[in-house]
Amino acid sequence: MANINRVVLVGNLTRDPELRHTPSGTAVCKLRIAVNTRQKDGATGEWGDKPNYFDVTVWGNQGESCSQFLSKGRPVGVDGRLDWREWETPDGSKRQAVEIIADTVQFLGSRGDGDSQPQYVPAGATASNADFGGAADDDIPF
């Protein structure tokens, strides 16, 4: 039986994207997304939102597009996979982190220009060749 490692999230950016480049010139964009979970308070019986925070890495041209068109507070949809890493700090302590490696990022909401259509950026898209006006239903892969 094959293993499945798939994550789909919809949430809001908690900060502006951070774009860097590898020594070979590949773009790497870091996003942080808050996704609320509804839960019932045991003491009061009231329902409320509990935020969960996720680190997302977006590679290549898609990362450059995220850096150019996204900002703190913007809602996004992310489709990707979980990646677990472990490393040792210079002082010898071990650290670990789980992050999401994005395959696709969908820009939701608007950039303040009145356009409320979802904006879908497939892997490998650039700002010049992506359809930032919104994708037709036939173009959305899920």
C-alpha cells in the first residue's frame, strides 16, 4: 500500500512573506499561516476558535509570486505535503520542526482592488504567466 502525505489548509498569513534565494539562485519563500479550529470550552460550554499556526515553504517561481502578491492578513489556500526536519544547534542541543512544502498556493480574498475572485498560482507559474484574475472552475485541480 502506498503512503500518502497530503495537506490542504485555508487560513490567513500572520506576517509578510519572506523571500530568500539559495546559493544556486532558486527562490525560497517562507509563509506563516493561522488556521482556526472550532472547539467547545469545557468550563463554559461555549464554542470558540483556537488558532493553529503553520510554517509553509514555497519554492521557485511560485515563491517569487507569493512574495510579490501576498501580505500579512491575506487569506490563502495551500496544498502540499508535510516535511519533518531535525538539526543540531551550535551549542549541541537538538531541534526539530514540521513544515508544509507547498505544491500550490491559492490567493484568496482581494488585494484591495475590489477583485474578490480566487487567484490560483500553479507550481512553476510566474507573475507574468499566471492568471491572477482568478481561475475558471475547470482550472482548479480539486
